Amino acid sequence: MFVFEENFKKGDYIINHTSGDMAVYDKADDKGYMHFKHYYGAMFKDLKDCKNLTLQINYQKFYELCNEEEKQQMDEIIKEKGGK
């Protein structure tokens, strides 16, 4: 069994300031993979399909909670790109 600690809660807006990627966190599964409601990849400026997008839980160290301005920016991206 894989033991880990989640740094985020369901619905948290998170950002990787180095890459510019932003996401709305959903959960971590029992295998240690993070799942997202929405994930914006800054490199290609696209909103990813989160059905098959996961990151290993150890990548959470590169993310932190978004501030209010970043949350608004992510909400605009979701609205503009048609996220559900």
C-alpha cells in the first residue's frame, strides 16, 4: 500500500509558478496519482482533457494554492476554453 499526504483538498485551485500550469484539484487515488477537474497547460495554452490526465503525488511539491487573481484567471480560461 502506498502511503502519502495530500497537500490539497478537492476544489483547490493550484499553480506551478515555474511552468505556469494551473489546475483545479480533484483527488489523489490510492495508487498515489493526483486527478484534476481542470488542468491548463501553459506551454501550449490549452485546457487538457482530465479523464486521462494524472500526475504522481510527489509532483505536488511543485504546486501551491492560487491567489484570488490566479483563481479568476483560471475561471476565465475554463469559461473561454469550454471546460465543464
